[in-house]
Amino acid sequence: MKTKLKSAAFAAALMIGTALTGGAANAETVDFWYHFDNPDNPMSDLVAKFESANPGITINAENVPWNSYYDQLYTSIIAGNGPDAALVKLNALPRLIEMEALEPIDAQLGSWDGKADILPNLFDLTAAADGTHYLLPVQYVVLYLYYRTDMFEQAGLTPPTTCEEFRTAAKALTRDTDGDGQPDVYGFGFRGGKGGHDHWATFTLSRDGAGFGPGEMTSAAAVEGTQYVLDLFQKDHAFPPSAPNDGFKEIIGGFKAGTTAMTIHHIGSSKGMVEALGDKVSAVPVPGCGGGHWTSFGDESSAVFSSAKDKDAAWKWISFLSSAGNNAEFNLATGQLPVTLTDSKNWKNHEARFVDATVASLPFAQLLPNVSETADFTNTVWPVSMQRALIGEISATQMNAEIDTLYNK
């Protein structure tokens, strides 16, 4: 009898041990890389919430410094020890596709309940060139027009909706307030230094026929757009004299100080604007020019890597971050906007007028070509040619020809 009991006990213990071993074998760890500079990092709370709802999946979330983020990511992929999922920007997509590092998520998107809650146009903007989806949006920004409500009211103006109205307003808002015969307040804070291509693009790429394809940048429409920018500076004197070299700090500082009445940036600057100006600042979509609208879209998305140990678990995690409620918690820390309709309607982290301007701009937000030449365009070709054109060394036609040569050798 004792022998039978011992045998039964041994068998039960063996079954328990096997069950535990099997459970451990089925448990999955998803290595996730992200980058947060904000000390109010919500990731540990989000991980705990996810793991509670998904027993058997452990999230190992690693905050990688931004300055080395992509260097580490590319190196780890080549070495075969990369993450299972990570935050990825659109400008990294071509290289990651070339490395065959990303897992397509079209099948998962097709059956995901949360897809219908993602803001319109985001999946179009984040798709690869062939239409395949590798990225799941997690936050976004769109550039819009900031304007000084006090200056507009004083001048009896309303926010411009067209390029014609914009030029009229920019000229009217350029004033000599100290009586020395020279303007000291300017209509628009133009970013002529690096990063200012988005300002130029608003007035140029919106025009029918303008673009980066063969002959598009040298078309009459595209040259007209560049000439429009030059005329605002050279003929109307509606930009500060420093505009050819001005960067982000200069355009935002000038706007806050009342040196300029309008500028273009995104919602990331809105809190500082309100702190400095209160209700004297507001925002609207950028004006339409030459038959269309163009404004810049900025993104952060998440992706599953083709080397992921458990792609289903990795997908569950990234889709969790882009679901209503979780996405709001994520973006409260980043200072950017949520990608879900639900969270956008209830968003309180920015003043409503700036959220409204962003959402109203999203339907016509665009991207620069997602090709290797664009890095040279933004870092060297555009800033150098724009500065030379503003100071009169080259014409609008010559500037656009230099851009066309870069993209269409």
C-alpha cells in the first residue's frame, strides 16, 4: 500500500513539475526598446498593466539614450541581438526594410479592433513605399501656423487661409514701432537655417505640379513657390534680417518677444507659448497656396522585428501602446499627441485651440520623400541653397535646380 502511495505521489509530483516546466517554456519575454527624455516615464506602469492583462508575457522595456538610439539599434540588428520590438521613426523605415529587419503587420491590423480608432490618414502616412505596413503609430505632430492674436486684432486682420491673404497679413504686420525708419516688428518668423525646409515647403510644395519627381522642382509652379518666399523677404521685408540663419530658438524666441507676428511649428511649442503669452497666441492650419495645402507630418511609431522570438506577443504589446487610454498615458509623458480618436477627444494636456489646429491639419499633412537623398536635402542642400537665395546669390530657379539635381541625378 505504501509503495502504491509513493508511486502515486511521485507521479503527481512529476505531473506538477512537467506542468511548471511547460508553463515556463510557454512564457515569453518581449525585449522592447524606446527613448524617453522626460523624467516622468510611464513605461513601468504601462508594462505592469499589460503583464497583468497578459499573464505569460513579460515585457523587458529598455530606455535607450536618443543620441545613440539608431546606432545601437542598427548595430544590434547586424549582430543578431536586437530587440523584439521598438519605437521607430519613418525616416528609418527604408534602411530597416533594406536590412530585412521588420515584420509586416498588415495581417494583424486586419483583425485588430483598435484600428478603427486610429486617426484618419495615419496609416497612409506611415505605410512603406509599396503600401505594406510595418509601423503602428504611437504619437504624431503636425506643423501649423502660430499667430499673435493681439497683433492681428490691433491690425484688424483675421488669420490667413490662402497665400494671398498670408502675404497681405505679413506686410501689414511688419511695422516700425520706434520711429527710426526701420521695421522692428515683422510679419513672419522664417526659419532659414537647418530645419526650415518645412516653412519653405508650405509655400512651395502645396502648388499643383510642384514636387521632387523628374521636372517637378523646376516646374513653373515650384519656382513660383520659392520666389514667393524670396519676395516676402527681399521685397516685402516681412522676415527679420536674421532669417537666412535663424533656427528653432530664433523663430520661437522672436514670436514670444513680439518681434514676429506669425511662425510655423507644432504643438510641442504650445505650452511655452501659453506660458509667455497666455491668450495672445493661437493657431490655425497653414494657408493654402497654388491649389493645395502642404504641412509637415512628424511621427513616432512602433514596430515588430523579423527576429522577434514571439511575434504575436510583440504585436500584443505594441498594439496595447496604441490603444485608447494606454496611448494617452504614453503621450502625457512625451508631450506629443495621442493617435486614437478616443484619446484625442478627451485630450487635456494641451490647450484645445492647438489640438484643433493639429487635427484640422492632419488630412493634408505630408512627408518628404522617404529616400536616402532626403538626408542630404534637409542637412545641406536646402539650408545652403535657401540661405544663398535669400541673400541674392542665386535665383529661385537656380535653387530649385539644385534640389532637382539631388533627387533626379
